[in-house]
Amino acid sequence: MLTRPMALEWARHNVQANGLGPGYIRTGMTGTLTIDPEFDRYIRTRTPAGRWGEKRELVGTAVFLASPAADFVNGQIIYVDGGLLAAL
């Protein structure tokens, strides 16, 4: 909820405020969850892609948001979640 007010406040200074909304991503912190068969099955059945995301799959969106290509993108959250939000 901070992205939109920041975008409004800082746009006049040519500062963009956007967010990256990751889904369930396999990381060191989620390692114990990924090996729990019950939780792993829950994530795989809930996520339309049918799997956990990988950290490398966030990179392209982060690079885009940090690049001049996103200079006119402001106040947005881009979800990289395997379709999870679309399925809700």
C-alpha cells in the first residue's frame, strides 16, 4: 500500500515507485517449506504454474523496473507469481 502514495508524492521529482510482488519463491528461507510434502503439495495445487518460483525468475522484472524502459511506469506492482493472483 506504500507504492501508490510514494508514486504520487515523488513523481514530480522524476522518481518512480513500483513494487515487485513475488509468489512462492524457493529460497534459503523457504527451504523447510519446500521439503514439507503437505505444504509443497498445497503450493503446487494453488499456483496455476504448478510449481514454486525460482529466484532467477524475479530478475527480469527487477531489471526492467530499474531500467529507462520503466521511466513512465509509476505506482504499479508487477506480480511474478506463476498466476497465483489471477486465480484468486
